[in-house]
Amino acid sequence: METISYILEYIYEFKEPIFIIILSIFLGIEVISNVPAVLHTPLMSGANAIHGVVIIGAIIVLGHAEYLSSMILGFLAVVLGTLNVVGGFVVTDRMLEMFKKKPKDNKK
């Protein structure tokens, strides 16, 4: 029973940040669901660039980690962030391939 009271105390103490996070989730879902397909590629490229900065930050934090748990979390942040950036660039490249004009065959 002590665990439940600890959780409720935590929620009561940090109710404003929790409320902002929940609102941000709903706002993000609403904004992303209304993005047209034409804008997806430029937005994806921008998100990849921003996530590259996040990877740099994760590397810096990993370099200053003192505890094993911090090192493990920092390493996971770098690996997962890198996978996200690489995957985003692959998706962006595929979408840009769709917009290229196909060469016409002039064989008659």
C-alpha cells in the first residue's frame, strides 16, 4: 500500500508537468495526423537534423557519466538516436525517389 501512496504523492507533486506532457501528446497526435503527404519529406528531413543535435548531446552526456547505469542509458540513447536518424534518412530518400521523373524509353 505504501507504493500506491508514493505514486499518488509523486503525481500530486508534479501535476503541472504531467498535465503539460499529456497535453503535448494530444497536440502532437493532432498536428501529425493533419500533415499532408507533400510536406512529410521536408518535415522528416528537419526532424532528422534536430535529432542529429540530440545525438551530439547524448555523446557529450555519455562522456561525463560517472555511474554504470548512466553510461548504459547514454549508450542506448546514442544507439537508438542513430538508428532513428538513419531510418529517417532512408525513408526520406525513398520518398524523394517517388518524385523523380522516370526516364522515357524512346525505342521504336
